[in-house]
Amino acid sequence: MSQIRGRFNKSADKSVQEYTQSIDFDFRLGAVDILASIAHAKMLAKQGIISRKEMKQIVGGLESIAEEIEQDKFDFKPELEDIHMNIEARLIEKIGDVGRKLHTARSRNDQVATDMRLFLMGAILITISAIRELENAIIEIAGKHLNTVIPGYTHLQRAQPVLLAHHLLAYFEMLERDINRFWDCMDRTSILPLGSGALAGVAYQIDREFVAKELGFDEVSQNSIDAVSDRDFILEYEFAAALCMMHLSRLSEEVILWSSAEFDFIELDDAFTTGSSIMPQKKNPDVAELARGKTGRVYGNLVALLTTMKGLPLAYNRDMQEDKEGLFDSIGTLLSTLDVFTGMLKSLHVKTDKTESVAKQGYMLATDIADYLAKKGEPFRSAHEKTGKLVRYAIEKDKALNQLTIKEYQKFSSLFDKDVYNITVASSIAARDHIGGTAKSQVAKQIARAEEILKDYYAEESKG
Ligand code: ARG
């Protein structure tokens, strides 16, 4: 068997073979294709569609092909188009005509959909575990910086002092949402399409639930036409990956800014930076820049497949073969980014003296002064206005707020008293003492909660 050419008088033109082949990238489906075929063969035997003896030969053949693939001994042939035909042809080569029975009650359309789902189910688990590793790194650094104060920003202008741990834990929250999205994607990926045939179902008494159980799918698909046409699960992964990359890209941007001389908040470990070919003094944050850059291609993969799918009539169309490279690329890009990020974060050094001194500058306690007046009875809007005037006055006098005399304060409101000097960076942070606030005790609770989440995850993991 070389190609499916029964109906034709000629073999396909070389250019067509080259254009249509997918083995160059779908070779990655080899292991899952074999798993699915083994489950299919077992089902065929259980249902009396093939004999037990035939099933055993087929399963034995498939297992030895799996070994060949694993040991890099399998010869992938482009003229055999795709991974499915490559494996089937090798099976027939190995066990003879009985191998031709494997494709009973099956089409490549339900086969490829099954393979993609099985492959993605594995990839989702690996993705979640890589995100957990990064979360771990974030918690670790946050734990070390429960006393480190940095300026918090809005509009990239210094806004209010916050704990560095609090800032970093914002990324933990994003990553938690990412993980939930991947689990959610799992729910809709773990549905078995096999048994849908080309599109209408198959004319055999098959047992789809048996196959689902063998392969670890949660359920079986309910409409054969949808089952072979659906690539939503791939799009969902690509969207979840795009969003996760967006989060990493925002963190990248902060790493890049913070390691610049202008900010000078952090220093990246030498192992996670690169030099310049011309400027000997340079230490560039290329990892973060590339993560920011690669976010673009992960978005691109999502938009490419959305576009591919939008005009397709039901059911299978060959256009859908284009689902693969983008997905593989998004998975690979996300995993490598998560991995290198974990190392980069764990090894970076925070210049706490610098962050501390900057956190004291720039009138970042103005909100606390307005709050001070509001707590003494001034309506907040007018307290805000009076404090605004006070800040303008201080800027004109080139003084920090705590350098103003009480007389100067009182020019702006008679409510000011000596206790206004109790407003400090530390008091500002300590005052935000509620769920989600930056007070140390609250941030410690965030860390404890995050640690608990990770502990539960790893406990589940070790149970298998
Ligand atoms: N290589 C094909 C794909 O990835 C497999 C399905 C082929 N089905 C077909 N009817 N030609 O989509």
C-alpha cells in the first residue's frame, strides 16, 4: 500500500504529494495514533467485528511500531501523506493482510480528530504543570520580599507604595486563571470522536464507550458530523495559550523596565542575559524580550486557525489539516517560555535599597493624606482637592510632604495636626489591611493561600 489510489488511473503528481503531505509535522501524533488504534482494534474484537487472534496480531504490530518510533527507527515517508497512513502501511508491511482490517469502522476523519484530542489532553497536563512551576517561583520570591517596598504604578507614573510581594502575586492570580482556562479546555477536549467515521457514523455495531474508557476520555461525542468538523478544542487551547503568553509578556515588560538603568530595581542573573556584539558594557534582558516577542506568534496561531475554520461547510475539509502546525507551535512556545521564565525569575536579584528609596519619593503618600482628612470629617472629594493643592505647593517649594511644617499644612486645612507626620510609607502599606490589600499581613495570607493551592496540586499529582 503506498497511497489511496483505488479510484484513480494515475498516481498523484509529485507537487501534489509534496503540497498535501502532513507527515513533516503530524509525525508528532505517532504515539497517540497508535494508542487510539490499539483501543479501536480491541473494540473491534470485543464486538466480534474482527477475531481475537487478528486483534492480537494487530496490537502486537502496533506496539512494535511504537517502539520503532520511540527509538527513532521509524522511516516516515512523505509519499504516504500523513502519520495515519504511515503507521498503517508499516503495520501491513509487518503483519501482512490482517493489518488491512484495522481501518474497519473508522475513517481518517474521526481518527485524526481523536489523535488531536488525545495529544492535546497530554499537552494540557504538561502545560498546567509548567505553569505550576512558575507559580512556585513567584511564591518563592514573594516570600523573600514581604518587606520590600516598591512604588506601585498607574499610567507608569508612581502611584502608591506597595509590597513587591503583592505586585508579584498579581501574576500568581493571572496564572491561576490561566490554569483554570486550561482545565476548562480539558473538559471539552476529553470527548471521544472515534466512531463518527467519515461523517455519518459507521455501519457496524461498535462500542464507543469502551474505546473512550480505554483511552481515558470522559465522554463520547453526540453528533458524528460535529465530531469530525469540530476544532474548537484546539482554538480554546490556542486562546488560553495566547492569554497566558500575554500575561508573561506583561511580566517581561516589567522585567525589561526594571532592569534598565532608569529603574534599576532588579539585576538579572548573568546566565539569563546576553551581551551585545558591539557594546561591551551591555547586559540585555533577551529572554524577557523574546517572550514578549513570541507572544505575537501565539496570537497569530489563534487567528490563523479561526480564519481557516470560518468558511468551512460541514463536515471534514482538508483545510483542517492546517490546525496542526499552529497548535504544535503554540504548545512549544508556551512551554519553553514558562520554563525559561521560571529560571530567570528564580535567579534575579532585587535591589531593595533602590526600590525602598524610590518608594519614598514622588508624593506617593498623597492619597494617604487625603484619607487622613477624610477620616477627620472632610468629604473625600474636597480632601482630594485640598491635598492636590498641598502637593502643588510642596512641588513649588521643592519639598517632600513630610518636610512641610505644620503651619504650611494648616494653610490647606485646619484639620491637619501633628499626627499627619505619622503618615509614612510603612503606615500607608499597613493601612490597606483587608482582603486583596497590600498590608503585610494580607500579603502573607495571599502567600499562604497560594502555597496551599500548590500543595494540593502536588499532592494530587503524586497520587497520579
Ligand atoms: N492529514 C489529515 C489531517 O490532518 C488527516 C485526515 C485526512 N482525511 C481526509 N479525508 N483526507 O486533516
